[in-house]
Amino acid sequence: MVTGAADDDCSAIGTYASAGAKFGLTLLWTAPVTFPMMFAIVYLSSKLGQVAGKGLFQLVKDHYPRWVLWPALVGVLIGNTIEAGADLAGMAAAVNIFLPVSPFLTVVGVAILIFLLQTFGSYTLIRNVFRWLALALFAYAGAAVLARPDLNEVLRGTFIPHIELSKEALSILVAIIGTTLSAYLYTWQSNIEVEEKIAQGKTRIEQRQGASSSELQQSSRDIVIGMAFSNFIMYTIILATGATLFKAGNHDIESAAQAAQALRPLLGPAAEALFAIGIIGVGFLAVPVMTAGASYDLCQAVGWKASLNARPAEAKHFYIMIGAFTLAAIALNAFRINPMKALVYAGIVQGFSTPPLLLMIVLMTNDRKIMGDKTNSFWLNLLSWITVVAIFAASAGLVVSWLV
């Protein structure tokens, strides 16, 4: 649930809102199509964490050469940092809808609050706070209901895929696929599986290795629910903006906060408030996932201890790097770097580093030296390879969108 909610962060909300505003309800089909792909890759990451007892980048370090490890790592770190900065900017803009506070002061205040929770809160506390914050995303279901969309258009957009062969359409389609299959989804899931075992007292790798079939089945059910939740929210955002902003001719939406403000004259203050509440709530969840996720990945790659279950004195490098990535996210706002433009560049970097990482996940979950008898079934492999092809196609589509 937390992983799925983090996938619907402020920048993702901006992407989905832009898709609805530009193309109406014709892209609703992307939610059900990306759902099985999200499940496949997050479940594989979960299996790696449970069976191997290690995080994703620790496994990549153990089984692949450095020239493979470091390009993938750099892409993920850049993507996570820029996403965190953009999410902080999105939260500040949403807060400004309710309170006329300096956006940068909001960014700094929120970042400090999140860092204190990460540093001094227990893993169990952080997990429970994240679960409650995930519920804020249901605000978008309320906004979709207020939009009162036409049922025939909804059904057509959901079940009949529509693709325009234009630069703008290809770009938004690539952005949707890239957003729903972001690297932090699967790196976070593998790390959180390890944290769950550490919370049970399994502090050594040999204690954490191995998972029963019933445990993996339980994870499978959990991930189905979490990814379905994530895609439902994606669907309602496209629905709310497609049924209102698109019809009103308001096609140029560049951020989640802008979408919230644009809904006010069409649906009233309630819709604006619901949209803004969702942005703020998920921001408090997504930013720590980005900064802690980046710290996990870097620490695993260089061999430093990394765990939210550990006290700061026990994992100094881990918490120092969380602080460093948080400061970098604040700096993006301090220097007034346009977060949406920064996201485009981050998307380009991740667009070329994520596909190989995804490929490695599929290969490792089929390696008996790592997984023992818990390698992938035929059907899971089929779905996983379709996902790999889709993400490589999205990267190719990114190049095509530049040339069209």
C-alpha cells in the first residue's frame, strides 16, 4: 500500500492531471494496462528482498560488475533527488492554496519535519504513519465523483485504447509508463521487505534468507491490493481532470497544484481542496521514500550499514546521506530550478538507467543461486518479460518523441 501510494507522488499527480487535461478521457486505459506490469516488477522486488534477505542494490553489487552497478545507481539517485525536490515544491504550492506562506519556507519546514521523523522515529512508527498518509489519496476519488463524467465516455476511454501518433501524445504516454514503473518503486519494496525481517529480530543476513510459499503468496496478495490502489488513484486523477479541464479547454496543466486551482471555477472550492489535500498528504509519504530510498541504494552499493531500524549512531552514513539528499532536494527549490523541467531531465536519465535495472531484477529472480527453489513461474516470467519490453519501448519512445 505504501509503495503504491508513493508511486502517486506530487509529480505523478501532475503527469496524470496533464494527461487528463490534454487528452480528456482517452488515456483512462493506461491505468488497467499498467496495473499487471506494476504488480509483476514490485512482486519480483519483494521476492528478492524476502528470499535473499538483501536490498536490490546490495544484490546488484554482489552479482554484477561495477560498470553495470554505478550507471544504474547514478540514474536512480538523480531521479530520486529531483523527484523529492519536485514533491516538496508541489506540497508548498498546495499549502499556499490554503495559507499565504512563502513557498520556500514551507519547503524547508516540511523537509526538516520529515527528516526528524526518519532520524528519530522508529521503523514501526514510520511504517504506521505512512499507512495513514496513504489514505489521503482517496481525496482524488472524491474529486472524480464531483466531476460527474459521462459514463459512455468513461467506458470508451477505459476499454478502447487510443494512441495518437503525435509528439505531444507520445511524450505523455512515455511519461505515464515511466511514472508508473519508476525505479524507486522496486528498490523501496526490496528494502522494506528486509526492514520487516529486521523488525522481527532477524538482524543477520543468514537469518533473513529464505521465504515460505505461504509468505510469498501473502506478499502477492498485498502487492495486488497496493498496486490496484495506486492505479485506481491514477485513474481517478485522469478522470477528474479529463471530465472537467479538458472539456473547459484548459489543456495546459504543468503541476498538481495548478490542476487543483484550475478545478475551483469548474467544480467549486471542495474539488480544489480535495485535490490539494491529496498533494500534501502523499507528499509527506513520498519525500521520505525518495530520500531514504536513495540513501539505501547508495549505502548498499558502497557497503555501508543501511536500516531505518538502526539508531543514527549505528548507521551514521545512512542517516547522513538521508540528510544530504534532503538538502539537495531543498537546494533545487532554493535556486528556483523549475521542478517540472528538472523532472523532464530526471526522466531522461532514468529512462535509460531503469530498463537495465529492471532486466537485472528479472534475471536475478530466475537465478537459483540467489532464489533457490523460489524462481519465477512461467506465467510470472511471461508478465515480467512483457514489462521489460514495455519499459525498453518507453525509452525508445522517449527518443522518438524528440525526433517527431
